[in-house]
Amino acid sequence: MTRWFVCFAMIFALGGAAVAQEPPAPGASPRIDAIRKAGVLRVGVLANAPWLVENTSGAGDHWSGPAWLLATEYAKLLKVRLEPVLVSHETKIPVLAANQVDLSITALAETPERVKVVDFVIYSNTSVCLFGLASNPKFAAAKTVDDLNKPDITIAYFVGAAEEGWVKQRFPLAKLRGVTNSGATAPLEDVMAHRADAAPINRIPYVAMARKVKGLAALPRENNCQDSTEKAQPVGLALDKNQPVFLDWLRAVEKTIQPQLAADEQRVATTLQ
């Protein structure tokens, strides 16, 4: 009896996932009805690796990455053509209210200000790693990010960068070294010259930097710091407000292919230069 119940539950769950992918019936969502009538799903695009990558070589697909993968799945299920619409940093959100696109798929961080005007389908996040020299005894002795919050640890950060306020709040006991940003991704020179024991960097560019610069280590150590929750912020695509049926369907589809999206993000991250 128990085995039969478990099998039934598994079948029901799988069936539920399949049903969740089916677009709402005609009349349930004005937006979906309009997309079907036009035969096109319009998506705002602006390169933002590793989530949305533009290929300008002229060979192969023009767009790729998990954001494009998700948009492609939406278009496939709606049985329409996917049409990219170039946007800028200034227009990537206003184009939604102006009905110039159905979705803005350039990777957007979810912020309190943005959720007032758009809804999000979250499929990833951005967060911070702390990196240092693996040969540095102080950094090597740290097992967690918390272990860097000590008076004998010096942490460098770029003055005016997004991490400045966070560093000051996160490490009140450490010695903080503010440096001028010369265009680099992170204060690597200060770490290499032993002027600092650690420095913050976004988890995505850390992968490429660690591949180029040998001898670096990062905290959190697990999965090359890609699972960090430090200064974490949800990332996703956006749609205009007041479209509950459309929003629920978009989120349901995202859940069914989340493993594929995560794998594609990891693929892109490992190829970044």
C-alpha cells in the first residue's frame, strides 16, 4: 500500500510539473492572448554575463545564457517566435510600461525600488566573495568569512564601489583599506603586494580572475565561492505590474527548468575572460 502511494505521488508530481508548463487558456491573460495573436514574444535584451551573453562574432547564436534559455522556453510553450529588442540601462525597465516589450530579460537585480514598478521572475542571484592569497597564513587560517573580522586582518576595497558600505558594516573589527579604483575588477594589486589580506569581489568575475591569477583562494570556499550568500541579491527578468496570471505561469515554467538554468550559468561563468 505504501509503495503504491509513493508511486502515485511521484506520478502526480511529475504530471503537475508538466501541467504547470502549459500556458493559461485563451481569455485568462490579456498579455498571453496578445502574444499569441502577434505570434511574437518580445524581450528586452542588454548583455549582462553570465545571465545574458551577446555573440558579436557573426557565427553561431547571437544570444545565449540562462536568461535567453528561459525566454526560449517561454516562446516554445507559447508556440511563438522570440524577438529580441535592444534596450539600454536607462530603458530596460521603462520599456515594459511603454508596452515596447513583453519581458525585460537583461539580468536585473531585484530591489525595493524596482518591485514597486515591475514584477520579477527570479532565477539566480549576485553575491560577493572575499579573496586572498592562498599562501597568506592569515587568509589560509580563515575557515569562514566571519574569521576575517579581526583586528589583525586588513581588507581592501575600492572607494565608491558598491561593496564599500557593505565592507564597513560586515567587518567592523578589521583594518579597512580604501583604494582608488583604476579600472580593475577588484583590489587585486593590494592583495598581491601584501598590503591587504583580503578583498571583496562579485562571485561571477572571481572565477575568471582566479583562472588568470594563480595562487588565489576565496571565502566561502565551497563550490569556488559560487554559492556565496554574502551581500546576496536576487536576479531575474522583469514584467510590467498587474499581470498575475502571466506572472504565475512564468514563475511556474522557471521552476521546472531551474537545474538547466543553473547549469548554463555555471557554463558561461567558467568561460568568461
